[in-house]
Amino acid sequence: MEIHQLLAEAIRTRRHVIARYHDEERVFSPHALGTKRGVAHILVYQFAGGSRSGLPPGGDWRCLKVEDLRDVQLQPGAWHTAPNVFNPQSCLDEVELVAEPLPPHPPASHRPEQAGLPDG
């Protein structure tokens, strides 16, 4: 099965993924699959593994280029997410598949862009 199909299956079945991305092992729950400027991307909640930019305790949202993923494996286990889910369109221009239901958005007063706090 090709990587794109594995990721779609992980979204449909809510399985987490172990993969290599930019020479780091990443463990994540994929939430949305599609394209950004014509290039396949996936919105994930990474909860373990490495990252060049660091990973906060508990995990964080990441937008990954599908073509840069290697050694993709689906794993059983708890689905990881967070209430501060990004709008999939912040990662994807065209959304092919989304995990349903996405976690609820926090109240507007708690969103950085609407509370006067800088993004990211």
C-alpha cells in the first residue's frame, strides 16, 4: 500500500502513525489529508518522537509534506488530538479527507489570533 493510502486508512480508522520525517522518527495521529499549492500534505497531531523545532510536552499540531514521509507504519493505540485544532485549511488548500469529528474549537476569547496574542 502506498503512503497516501496508508495515511488515508489511518484517518478513517483513527490509528496513529509512526514514520520518519526529515530524519526524525515521528509518532502522530493524522487528522486531515489533502494538498497545499498542489503538493500533498497531512495535518497531524504529533505526540511523540523527534522534531527539528522541538515538541512541547503532550504534543503539537504539524503540517507535513506527504512526499517527505518514510517508513510509514500504522499502529493501534489511543487517538491523540487537542481542542486547539487548526482549521484544516491552514495546512491544506484542498481537503480530501478529514477525521470526523474534529475536536471542537476553543472559545474565540481563547484563540491567539482573536485574543490579541501572536500566532504560533
